[in-house]
Amino acid sequence: MYALSAAEAISPALNRTKRLLFQPFRWGTYLKLCAVAVFTEGLSGNSHFNGNAPGHSHTTPSFPTFALSAGLIAAIIAVSIVAIVLGLLVFYLVVRLRFALFECLVHQTTSISPGWRLYRDQAGRFFVFNIAVGIVYLIVAAAAVVPFVFRFIRFYHESRSAGRIDFGELFSLALPFLPVILLLVFLAVLVDLVIRDFMMPHIALENAPVVEAWEAALANIAADKGAFFLYAVLRLLLPVVVMIGLFLVLLIPMLILFGIPGMMIAGLHAALADATGPVLFFGRFAEFLIGFFMFALGLLLAVGIGGPLCIAMRNYALLFYGGHYRPLGDLLYPPAPPAPVNAAISPA
């Protein structure tokens, strides 16, 4: 396989995605692969914004005081430990499924189980490496953020003593803090790109130790910096552009699909304001059913629409890196077998 440029890899990535999901098309296979892709890759542009704004008031802002009892502290610690354990289990499942999806995409197969079994050891090593990288990143982020945290804490206490908030001083504190946050986000995205798109194939195909995979990925990047830079730009921008396009196209249908059930829930809630007994019970149950329908519909749409995008982007990563990593490229585009050599026939 010859090295595809970042732009050239887009079209074959779409073609491989189309063949895997739609030739032939089976609902069960489609939803299974899309669900795995969404679960392991995530949806780009999936951000939540809180639109609740406090009302204007001319009163002096109040500053809350915090007092935690020993029991509450113990409960917080216990819940935190459980959350960490569950988070690690979920992340391990994500890593295992990433390798299973890798097998599906490389060999254009639709079964998850072969990759799940084949790459168990590699996935375990990759999981531990990701945790180690995450811990190092948190240490670096904490070292960068802690000085600003102390300044904000001092500002909070000074504002509480004065009984007012100096927004000019608050802005002067926040202004240098924003570039630090942007730099940390950029660093996280860059490291994740190298780990998932470039290291993972080495670990999967060669069972390479994580250090060797990291060095091999960096060596390939150093050998063709311009191509990898353009790939990184497109790798980040393409999902955003596609999601914006989908949002614009699906805005009205989504308003209809979710607006009607939402209005039904609001109407039922208003009608049940003074209800009691069985009427209240069945009304609340109807609200629950409609809400569950909206949740299930939203989940189905997220998988059905986001899944092909996630698979296409993973195919895009494989095709681009396959041109710089021969074992991967030979699996994606197997080389033609050598022509048979005819033995010379000697005359009798």
C-alpha cells in the first residue's frame, strides 16, 4: 500500500465504511457495529450547555459557607471509590472493544468476538498504559492549574470579606487562565491522537510493548511531519464539519420528533397538577412511558447516525497510517501475489 495523503484517505475510508455497513445491509449488524463504534469512539461535538442564568438582582451577593460532617465525608469518599472502580471497568471494556472494532475494520468482518479474544493481552497492556498516561497528564495539569486555584481561593475570601465581587479583578485572574486550559486541552487531544491512531496498530499487529509502539509512532511522524500535521488538522475538523451539517439538516425533523412528545409530557404534567389517586398514578406512568420513548429514540438516533461517522473516522485513521506502517497497509490492501515462474522445459 502506498502512502495516502490526508486528503486522499477520505474517499477510500468512506468506501470501506459503506461496504462494511451497507453491502449487504442488515439491521442487526448495522446497529451492533454502530453501537460499538459510538461506545468506543464517542460522538464529536457532543457537548452540553447549561442555559440557566440567574435573575438580575440589586442585592449584595451572598457567599455560601461549607461545613461537612464526618459521615458526609465518609459517604463522599465511598461513593468516589465506587465511581473510580466502575469507571475503570467501563474504560477496560472500551479498550477491549476498540481492539475488537480494529479487527472488524482491518479485515472487513462484522463479528466482534474474534477481535475480543485475539487481542486480550494487547488490550490489557494498552489499558494500563492509558491509565499511566492519564495519571501523568493529571499531575501535569494539576501543576499548571494549582497556582490559579490558589489565586481564585484568595479572591473568593477577599470578596467575601468585602461583601462584593470585583469583576475587574476576576477578569484579570481568568484571562491568563484561559490559555493554560486551551493548552492542556490541545495536549490531551494530541496525545490521544498519537496513542489511538498510531500506537494501537503496532500493539495489535506486532504485540509490541507500549514503549516500542510509542517510539515507532513518533519515528513515523518525524519522517513525514507535514503529512501527519495535515492529517491531525483534518482528523479534528472533519467530524465537527459533519456534525454541524447533520445538525442543520436534521434540526426540523428533530424538533418534530422530540417536540411533540415533549409537549405531551408538559400537557400531562399541567393536567395532573391537582390529580390524586389512580388518575395521578396512570398519568405519571404515561409521562414515564413517553419520556422513555424519547430516551430510546434519542439513543437509537445517536447510534444510527453517529455510528457510521465514528466508523468512517476510524477507517480514515487506519488508511492514512497504513501508508506509513507496512504491516497495517498490507492488511488493508494485500499485495498482489508474485507471478508464477515457469520452469524451462528442456528438449527431449
